[in-house]
Amino acid sequence: MTELTMKPSDHVYYGINSLRGWDEALGTAHGWGGNRARNVGRLLSGIIVAGGEDRTPVAMAGQLDDNGTGNLAVLYADVIVIATAATILSDDGTTAISVHPLSAVGSLGVKALHNYYDGTKSYERHNQLEVIVTVEGTEFTFTRRGYNSSELTDDNAVKKALDTLRAHLAQ
């Protein structure tokens, strides 16, 4: 599948698949099926519908622990979708999806993971950034994924997240 043939739902899937823990959950759901696939499928469908089936997110952040508990923040141009999972890979796993205006972002932090203060001839200054946001008391870090990134979790996505949130703050 090429970038030109991908649907918004494909972008969501591959974005989630690039996040720590979530990649394993998707693999387990595919391999085992049953309730594991049902719970993960419900989460994916919920995010896609909440964000808008015809809309591609700007960036994505989150993680899932070994027990299948964690969260996701899916940033769109005008809203942020928060997904929470509790033991998602068990029979009694649960998920919850909520949609928030960008005004729900309680704080915006930026952390440079480099020291390009003396020039950027070789590397763009927006590479290797972390954008940290808080939504309803939960902190999310938008950062590039090294080996398994998607266009929602690479350096450009992190920069787009910063630009989107900073533009909203300036209003």
C-alpha cells in the first residue's frame, strides 16, 4: 500500500502500530482473534469515527503496558481524541474514547533532544523534539519512533503537532 492509496483509517492503524506496546497488541489481535481482536477493533473503530472517518490525524502519542493497559492521544487539526484501554487483550478488556477541543490541552511543553544551537546545516532544528501535552490530567508525549515510525509518529508529525497546538494557543 502506498501513501497515495492509503485511507485515513490506514493512517490511524499504522500510527497506532508504531507506538510502544500498541504494536504488540495489534499483532496479538491479528494472531489470536476472538475477544482480543474484538477489543482492539472496537478501539480502532472508535478512534476513526470519533476523529472523522474521512480525516487524517496530524500526529499520535501513547503507550500500552504489558497488561494491555494504556492510552492514546490522536491529534487532529481541531480536536484531540483520547483512547483509554484497560487489559485490552483479555476477555474483559475495556476501551473508552473521548473527543476534546484543542482548548482541553492544559499545557504544552517542548523538549529538544539535540544541541543544534550552533547551526542546522546538516539537520533541521525541528528534528528530535518531544511535544508534551496534558489532557484531563493525563500527560502525552509526541515523539518520533525510531525503528517503527509512521507519518503520524515521525519528526515531521511531532513538528506538525507543535505547530497545530501552538496555533491554537495563539488564538
